Amino acid sequence: MQTITITGGQTLHGTIHPAAAKNSVLPLLAASLLCGGPCCLRGVPALSDVDTSLALLRAVGAPAERRGADLYTRPVTPGSLCGEIPPPLAGAMRSSVFYLAPLLCRAGMVRLPLPGGCRLGPRPVDIHLAGLAAMGARVELEGEAATLRRFGPLQAVDFTLRLPSVGATMTLLMAACCAMGTTVLRGAACEPEVCDLADFLCACGASITGAGTPVLVIQGRRPLGGALHTPLPDRIAAATYAAAVAAAGGRITVQGCAPQYYRAFLDFLECCGVQIETGERDVVIARDPALPLRGGQQLCANAWPAFATDTAPLAAAVLLQADAPSEIYDYLFANRFACAAGFAAMGADCRARGRALYIGGGAALQAARVTAPDLRGGAALAVAALAARGTTLLQDPGHIRRGYADLPGELASLGGLVLAEGNRPVHAAARI
Ligand code: EPZ
């Protein structure tokens, strides 16, 4: 088990450049299965979910490899693809669900054991399945596995998602590219990562309009070639660095991730008294640690463009020290705040009640031994530890590396006293 040690009390300074977004790269890799030409995704960080996706692609018969920072996939004939997703790979990440549509379209069948990922509460796949069934797939559920088959090509539909699921929108977007006729998806998710998938598919030859709005129109069965694509920068990683400097104090520049991708989080930080200067693609975040953070915040996490659910634990980490109580409510996930136990172990007055998190504020945070309960909850504990007195031991049963290639090294590069794996220094404090 990896342990991250974080000694609080250091202010952060320097420049940091978020890598490509996990939540773009993972569906893009799955979508490459639809392509009749080679694809290259540029600047992809070495996340464990990316490694799992490359292994999954190879397991179903699709050549995929990393060369330096770039990922390469090659086209495959339907006959050489296998629709059986190995249970250990499906169980290792939620994003195995992105393989439903491409394997159904290309291999004619797909069997998906229960997808894994963060335990944020129930994460059904009913909308994915309902949309694919409406397009003509036969869906069989057996225990915790879903098997989908098609007999002939999928058919275009006019389909309304019962809620704007990011994953289901991506699944149906991929399926619609292969369906006969023009599909209309209503109630679609509008997250930037959905637009990135649409941009990639259009670069490959698809015809998609309306990405970034709730209504997508897709002309199916246009031949898809390959593409060279630079995925979106990781807006949640950008918010993580911003939260870190808000909690610990200092001044950093987050480069290459336009402020509109995490505007709601930057607005929240400004309300807390953090200084934010925005450029076209860069944001400067500064906080004097001698000045208190303003509490009294009421945040509601919901689908884009609302406050992002993935940034809710990071906001909580900032509010622990604020001068008044705050509350965060998450409309998307029932168990978003499993990190509350770790915050409480650090001395914070912090209680999760269902979807709501109450934060008393005014905490003089103390180092503790804590465990990352999930990806963003783990990052939030690291942020809180930067502001705590003493050395926190953050036990990470593999969660943080699913979404950050080297969070300890990145925080150390900004001057944080952060070490990974048995006190081995990860980075010299290399400030740009
Ligand atoms: C994506 O998950 C992200 N993951 C999540 O990030 C993110 O928190 C989430 O979108 C919301 O922005 C990836 O992109 C890999 P949803 P996804 O389908 O697609 C319900 C991270 O830390 N729902 O929009 O799984 C679902 O239960 C991860 O990077 C159904 O009921 O999210 C949830 O309550 C964590 N039926 C809500 O919709 C369905 O068929 C939103 O889920 C699908 C979803």
C-alpha cells in the first residue's frame, strides 16, 4: 500500500501545468475502437486508469500502446475483436462502461461485468442500457453482468436521457455514430469532456451537432478514420492545485487550463477571500495564510455548469479552516463525502449527513493517520494535510494514482513537504 506523508505549514509557489483530463482520455480510448484509422492522443499522464484502459483494449484484441507521453491505437477488423471484457479489468475502473457501445457496434456483442471505480453511492448503468436497447440492442442481465447483442446494425433513435449522465451521453454518442439514420439525444450532459469526445469523433469523420447543449444530433454510419487529438486539460486537477494553495497559502500559476473549465470552483475560492487572476488559459491563485478564509458558504454540486461534484471534497478541505460554518450538498452522488472521517481525524468539525456535508469551520488542523476513501476524497485529504500542523500519513489504497499521475511530486514541485512510499523524496522542489 502506498503511503503519502505530508508535513503541513509550507506555503506553495510556482507554476503547474495540468495534464490531459482522465475523464476525457478514458472515453477517447474506448472510442478509438470505432475508428478505421490509427489514432494518437497527445500528452496523456501515466494514470493507473489509463494503464487499465490500455490493458482492456489489448484484452479485447485492439493494439494500443504508450510512446512517451502519447497513446497510439491501431484500427482492427471486427473479426479480430472479442466482446468479453475481463472481470478484473471491468472491476478496476468505472470507465469500463465506455466499452459497451464500441464493442457492441464493432464486435456485435459485449459482456460487461460490474464496473468498478469510486464508491460514491449507487452508480447504475440503466440509462446506457435503455438507450442502447432503444437502438435495437438485446440486453440480458445476469447477476452483476450485462450482455448486449445486436442482430443487424443499430438504428437511430430520438432518445431522452432521464438525467444528464456524462457516461450515458458518451455511450449513446458513440453508438449513434454507428447507427442507421440520424439520432437525437435529449437531456444530454453538457460537460466539457462530452464536447471533447464529440470533437474527437468529428475529427475522425463523424457528424455531431449540439455538443455542449442538452440536445445532440448525430448522423450515423459516416466512415470514421483516425485522428491526432490533444485531449482537454484536467479541470479537476487544476482545481486540486487551486485548493492546495487556498488551504496552505502562497501563490501559484495554473497554466494551460482555461478558467472557464473550472469557473464555479474559482468563484467559490474568490468568495472565500482567495485572490484569483484569470488570463485566457492561465490562472494565478494567491492567498496570504495569515488572513482567515471566509466561511458561511452554501454549495450545491450538480451537473455542468454547476459546481462540479468532483471538486466538492476539495472545497470542503478549504472550508475546514474558514471563519464560519459552511454546507455542501451533492445532488449527483449519495456518498461523496466519505473523506469526512479523515477530516474529523485531523480535528475538523465536519459531519456527512447523507448527501450533505456540514463543516463547522475554524479548525486548527492537526496531522493524523488517514486513508483515501476514493480518488477526489483522497486528494482532498492531501489538501487538508498541507494546512495541518505536523506530518500526516495518508494511506492510499490505489485511489489517487487513478486520477493523478504523481500528486505527491506535483505538490512537492510547488514547495510542499510531500513524500511518497516510505519517505522517499519524489521530486526536488523544482519550481518553474
Ligand atoms: C463521470 O462519471 C466522471 N467519471 C466522474 O468523475 C464524475 O464525478 C461524474 O461524471 C459527474 O460529473 C468519468 O468520466 C470516468 P454520471 P459518470 O453518469 O459518467 C446517475 C472522478 O473522480 N446515473 O454523470 O459515472 C449516477 O448514479 C469521477 O474523476 C444513473 O442513475 O457519472 C449519478 O448519480 C468520479 N444511471 C449521476 O447519474 C445511469 O445509467 C451522475 O452520473 C448513469 C448514471
